[in-house]
Amino acid sequence: MARIVMKFGGTSVADLDRIRNVARHVKREVDAGHEVAVVVSAMSGKTNELVGWVQNMPKVAGANHSIYDAREYDAIVASGEQVTSGLLAIALQAMGINARSWQGWQIPIRTDNAHGAARILEIEGEDIIRRMQEGQVAVVAGFQGLGPDNRFSTLGRGGSDTSAVAIAAAVKADRCDIYTDVDGVYTTDPRIEPKARRLKKIAFEEMLEMASLGAKVLQVRSVELAMVFKVRTFVRSSFEDPDAPGMGDLLNPPGTLICDEEEIVEQEVVTGIAYAKDEAQISLRRLADRPGVSAAIFGPLAESHINVDMIVQNISEDGSKTDMTFTVPSGDVEKALRVLGENKDKIGYDVVQNESGLVKVSVIGIGMRSHAGVAATAFQALAEKGINIKAITTSEIKISILIDGPYAELAVRTLHSCYGLDKS
């Protein structure tokens, strides 16, 4: 017998038939004698609908731009998960399973006061554990918690993954199963490279890089939590037959296990290729090379909540001037240029240039720590395809390369092949 947390995303609970299918997955684990808690997202598209309703409400009196009370925003958008948790509890009860729905405030899942993007501070799991031990299935509304003001808080988009991993840590679950519309984590996006392979295991660090660099399988914060609390996490498909052979395998269910790297006996040099579209490059030319210039650039950008990624600095031959180049999401270019313009005198640059429509392609693998020549292989392979590299950043387990957008798919396929990831 094991203690399992099962999480089902929006596509898995998109309608009543899919909710009944989810109930069959849960029943399989209950019938096997396991203690089970379930975390659910809102029905697919429902959160977007609720957000749209909020954004179309009248402005706050006297405001010159669209603004609303974040506490009321949370009260509204959290309702989507409330519906699916109740419906799934009813579906399970109809199958003869003792089940009860729970909202974030009822557990409670305590968060900070950052409404709309709250972070979990504490989960009081004792009552949930007691009920699980008594044979009751807890069906928990994901994405939500209770702020210090005793009001609904929400965890940001994709927050149900974070809810599931946090609850798994709080109840000391043996594993956390994240059910989604894909059957695991692949070496790259199968829509771009049909030869992409499903990984049997991937280390927490690798998955964190994959998630932060464009892979949409899991939300970044959920992987961070899983890594900190050593929560063994399986990515699985909710669309497979719940009663198919192997689906109830306790130790090796179908899907991809995200785990500590010590569990991975044979570590590949490169595990996967990730990519992120809609990157933009901003270059500040001929800055004075002096202490504090970087802080003058990136401090105001951070205060404006602009996420800066790749940073490259080129210093002139005499050391008096420098060029600073960095990337931001394409949607933030205008805001970034405005912030830089407002701080031009403090920064002291001569001219600012920008280019949108770029793509960041990343090579990821914990095996890179102990193998030389990984970067050289990538550069040579891209050069042979005539792909020009605009910027490069590296870490212990990652190489990120900035290229022109039209070359994205060719670059992904080229790198996937040159590291042998297309071989079974």
C-alpha cells in the first residue's frame, strides 16, 4: 500500500465524460489499496473565461487604466477548481468510493498575500492524512489557498501542479502523479521532431531547466518544490485506458519519473532540447565601463517586472567602453525600451537597438558536468546548417543559444540528432 497524490489538468477534466474517466483512474488506485488524494484544475478554458470576465468589468473610479481589486480577482478565478473538485467527488461517490471535495481554505493551504501570484507558506495536512488513512479520497481544488487576510489566494497560472507537489510533500506521499494530455517528458517537442523519445527518468535539475526554458509539461515552481522536498513525481497521460496493463504498477507506472539524479544509474550526456519562442534582444551601445553600470540597467528593469534572460557584455579594446546585450520576452520590449529611456542619463549609453522574433534553443543534461566538447558539438552542427548564433549562455547542465526565429525547428532537429537523442 502506498500514499499517492494524483493531479489532473484542465484537458483531463474538460467535460463530464472526462471527469468520469478521471474517476476511473482514481478508482484503480483505491481498489489497489492505496491512500489517495486528488488535485484538480479548472475545466479547460474556464480560467481564461473567468479572467476575461474580470478584465471586462468597469474600471475602479478615478483610474486612468484598467485596474481591479486583486482579492476579488482571486475570489472569481478560484471558482473554476471548486466546480471540478465537487463534480469529481460526486463521480467517485457514484462508483461507491468514499470521497469529499476540499477547497484550499478548508485544508488550509496557507499562502502569502500576493494575490494572483501567491506562494505557499504552509499546508496543515493532518486532517487530510487522517481521512486518507480512514479510506476517504480527498479531492482538492488546485491553484488556490488562504492568504493571511483570510481570503482566497491563487498561485498563478499552472498553479495546480504546485498545489499537487506541495500537498504530496505535506502528507508525505510516496509519489505524486501529474496526469496531463501527454504521456511523459520527451527529449524534445514531438510536434517538431517526430523521432523524439519519451524519457523513462529525468533528474529534478534537468526538468527544472526544461520547464524554465520552454517545455510546457510542468510548471516551474512545482519542479522547484519537488526538488526541495524530494517528491518523486510521475508525468502520465489521463487519456490512456485506466485499466490497461501496467497502469496500476506501483513502482514503474507508464510515464516519466522526475527524481533525484542519484536514482538515475546511467546518466546521458544530453537529456533533451528545449526551445522558447518570441524572444527579443536589446543592445545598449558604447556605455562607460564603470562600476554600477549593470545595476543602473537591470535594477529599473527588475522593478518594472521585466524578466531579463541572456546577458552578453563586450568591452572595447582600450577598456573604456562596453556594449551590453540581453534578451527579454518580445511582449516586454516596448516597456523595457521605455524604462531604459527614462534612465538613459543614469546609465549613460549612446544608442539602444532591439530585434524581435528570435528563438532560444537550449541543450540540457546533467551528464554535461563530466563531459567536454558538448558546446563545440552544438556549434559545429549549427554551423553546418548555416544557422547563425546571436548569443550564448551556459551553466553546469545547460547551453542556451539565441538564433533567428525562422531557424527554430531546423535547430531543434539538428541538435536532437547530433547528440543521438533520436536513437532508441
